[in-house]
Amino acid sequence: MTETATALYDFFSGFGIPAYLQDNIPDNAQMPYITYELIEPEPLATALLNASVWYRDTSVMAICAKADEIKAAIGNGVSLPTPSGVVHLFREKNSPFGRIMNDPNRETKRALFALLIHANTD
């Protein structure tokens, strides 16, 4: 699972804003940032993985631009090499890739992504 954790962290940290496991956000973290689940499916199986981008803004333009950047990086699927194999991320074809979620704080913007993960690591 360590290789999958490293691959996901490296991928989600590559967009110019901090990335954190969804339940491990530092108390002093300031938006924008990305959160993601750490899931490792059985070899040759796939699982649903959710990730989110968080912004503090009154407009959706910045968060939509970051969502477009992530969507382009994934494309039709992205391979994340690991020392003993590979982790693949795909866009879920049977549901929307991303959607803007409501938050009680009108200045908090969240884009939620539905991805499929396939991990073939030791």
C-alpha cells in the first residue's frame, strides 16, 4: 500500500497546490488544496476513488480551471509508475467526472471528482 500512497500523493501534489489525504488535513491548512482517498484495490481489480479540490472564493472560475487541469492530466487514463508496478487512474465513464458541491460557507468551493483506480503493485 505504501507504493500506492506515494503514487497518489505525487500525482495529486503535482498541480501547484498542497494535497492531503481526505481525513488528514493539517489544522493550519489554507485553501486552495486537494484532498483524496487512499484506496488500493486487489491486484487486477478496480475501485472508486474520490478526490476534491477546495478553494475559498466567491467565483467558481479558479476552481473550474484547476478541475480542467486535473481532467487534462488524467485524460483517458494516467499511469503512475511505482518501484514494483503501476497505479492507473481513469475517469469513471458512467458518472460525471467532476461536479461543484454546495457548502454552508458560500465562499468555500469544492469540486468533487469520481475516479477509478487500478493498482498493480507488490
